[in-house]
Amino acid sequence: MEVEFDLARARRETPGCENVLHFNNAGAALMPQPVLEAVVNHLQLEASIGGYEAKDLAFAAVEHVYDAAARLINCAPDEIAFIENATRAWDMAFYSIPFRSGDRILTAKSEYASNYIAYLQVARRTGAVVEVIPDDEYGATSVSALRGMIDERVKLISISHVPTQGGLVNPAKEIGAVAREAGVLYLLDACQSVGQMPIDVKEIGCDILSTTGRKYLRAPRGTGLLYVRRDLIEQFEPPFLDLHAANWIDKDTYEVRADARRFENWEMYYAGKVGLGVAIDYALSWNIEVTWQRIHSLAEQLRSRLLQLAGIEIHDLGRERCGIVTFTVDGISAVELQKRLASEKINVTVSFADSNRLDLPSRHLSQLVRASVHYYNTEDEIDRFCGAVDQARH
């Protein structure tokens, strides 16, 4: 039975909807009122009684994020680490992997710049080799090509589930099946898919997953999560440790903690940690299957409406596409269009070629307008947006 989506509630509980037309949800979504209140209340508590004391008093709310995240992606709480952002979460896992000369790192053509820079650095340091998996005919990472690349030297398969520069959804589950078959470590950057669509780490088969709070989960900036499969945790020693990640046993001995919190550090954004837990609860309260259907539908409507305008080209790849819509407009740069839309309180962002040196340049694209919808956006906003884009051309 189809569940009716309560748009009025979604808009009512999103204060920012009164101020802007927000199509920059893949950058940072608008926080809902319960998340805003949780963060502000904790900051007020810190101001009133002290930061350490606030953390102790709000211990249950602070710790709740581990249970909430475990429910969200179907894992155990001790497989979760709270980290300040998705990139640092990804780094803490990636730089824990002991690469050696000749090890092969397989990644996607659509891979994000920060990740690819890390591959190159590790390759330079260790003699490991970075290799790009070809795309399939739709522009997604080719599972059959990946299968043909597997040998005993492949140390890691590492891809972005949803790339930064478009609406493509890579076949994460099918890639996971290849990784499991081959017994190869699988790292999934899910910073733009968690919260947007249902994510189940057991179903996907990834060993490590990183994500952020600020995008589709609608949490505050400065929040992120790392999942590491329990039976792998103790194989990875993080690139740096402190008194939270490890215990100083005696003068010459330390012991790294046994759970995923070994990837954390002692000082963290506690108000944000509380807010992320509330944001996950809030996302789950809507039923992510339902909100994903709405996001997908809104994005397809946006693509369809934009294509009705003269001089516009949509650049999203893949058979499966998500809430991110990328396009160019004849006669106006993406940067200039972003400025004109911002003057009308319409938020989008721009994807530049330096965010991916393999994908966009091969398509002869230097910049794209990136409009990303969320479940609280409306069909009327799509009409207004397309009208503003059309007007900006003249």
C-alpha cells in the first residue's frame, strides 16, 4: 500500500523553507526544527554549566548516535565511529590499510577528488598502483569490467556510491558481490547516498562506509560517521591515536580500543553529535523508502521540466539516478547562473572539473550547475526554479 507523504508537516518543520528555495541538499540540506532545537539546547547547556558538565548531563543523548546510526545502515553500534566529517571518516579508514608495493587499488572513473588524491599519495609512498574501473554503457562503474580486473594483487575496491558531479548511482550492491566473491576489501563513500536512499551495509556487502551528517540526513555541519565491519576493526590501526582511541597501559605500552571508536579522537562537536542522533531518528521517522521515492520523483520531474527549456542540457549519467540534477545552459556559465539564482533566494551549487579530473574533462565539461532536491521540496518550487533558469538566459 502506498504511504501518503505529509508535505505540509515536512515544510512546517523546516524553517528554512520560508526563506529560500533550497536545491542545494547535496551540499548541505536545511535542518529540521527538532535537529535545530537539539543542537541549540546542547550549546545553551554548555554555556550554562560548562562543556564537560553538559556532556556528562546529556550522556544518553550524546551516546544515542551510535544506536541510531546502527539502525539506519543495519549494523552494530560498536561498528560505528562519530567523526567530524565524511572525508576525515574516509581518511581514517583508508590510511589504516597497510598497502605494499604492487598492491592494486581499484576505483571508479567518477571518484571524488579528495579520495583520488589520497590514492595517489599512498601509491607514491608505498608503490601501490591506482587503477580505474571502466564505465558501462550508461556511465556507471562497470561490474563486469571490475570482475575482469580481479587478481591476487587487488588490495582494495573503493568507490563513491553517488558522485559529487551528478545524479548517477553506482551499483554498490553488485560491486559488493564481486568484492565478497574475491575476498577483497571494499570501501564505500556514501556521503551523498545515506539519508537520501535506503542503505544496508549487509546487503551492499561493504566492509567500510563513510558518510556525512550535513547532506541528506539534514544534520549540522561538522558531523560524520564511519562504519567498519566488526571482524576487521582490530586489523586496522588508525593513522593517528590519542587517549580516546587507545589506552596508555604503562610507560612503553599502549592498547588500541577494540571497537570502531578507535577511529575517533577525544575532542569532538558534542552539540553536533547530539544533533546527528536526532537527525537520524527524524529521517527514520519518515520512512526512508517513502522519502527516497519522493526525492527520486522530484528529480525526474526537474529533469523533465528543464529539458522543455531551450538551450539546456542535462548531464546526469547512469541507469539509476538520484536527487542530484546537473545541467548546463547555453550562453551562461554555471557560476554566473548560480549568482543570478542566488539573487532570487534560490540555492544551487556548481561542480567544477577539479572535483573529478577523470569524468568531467572526458565529457568536455569544465563546470556544471548542480541542483539537488529533498523530500521537503515541492512541484511548485520546480516550476519556479525552471522559470528563474529560463529568465536568466535572457
